[in-house]
Amino acid sequence: MEKHIEKLPSSQIAFYNRFLAMKQGSKEYKRDCQISSATILLDNNMSVDFNLVNGNSDSGPYLDVVLFDENGCEIESLPPFAEKMEGLYSFDKHGVSVEIIGA
């Protein structure tokens, strides 16, 4: 598995984690609306989008994590994730993993 370690600003991670800790969606945003997005460009010309999405009254915000090929086509997505931004994200079908750490 090809592993990439990516550093994001601690302030950006804290922003994502503040929303991910919520038990219900934010009233500031519409249901299932994208709140923020971070794109990581990998050295193999692939990219990973980390989309912070607002939840609803039954569930809080979550991360929608998507792997794109060198042409910008979506090739794999992970199940919605709602714990914290930093950590290891593995795209098993394509042998790619990305670890997010604070800078």
C-alpha cells in the first residue's frame, strides 16, 4: 500500500474537529450541505478531497472522503466518517493510504 503523510494546519484540523464533535447538524448550514473542503494532492497525480458535510437533527456533521485519479475522476470513496480529521484513511481498492497530521 502506498502511504502518504500529509500535514494540515492545526487551525484547520481544529475547525473540522469542532464540527465533527457535534451530535446534530449545525443550524448555520443546510442539511447535508458542504461546510468546508480540503484537497490533498498526492505525488502520483492523484488527489483526495476531505469534505466536511453538515448532518441533520439525527446525526452530526461528517467527513466525505474521496479519491480522484490523475484526470480528476472519482475512483473511490470512504464511508462517512464522523470522529476526527486527523488519522489514517485507506483506499484499499487502489492501494493508497493518507495519514493526516497537524502541522
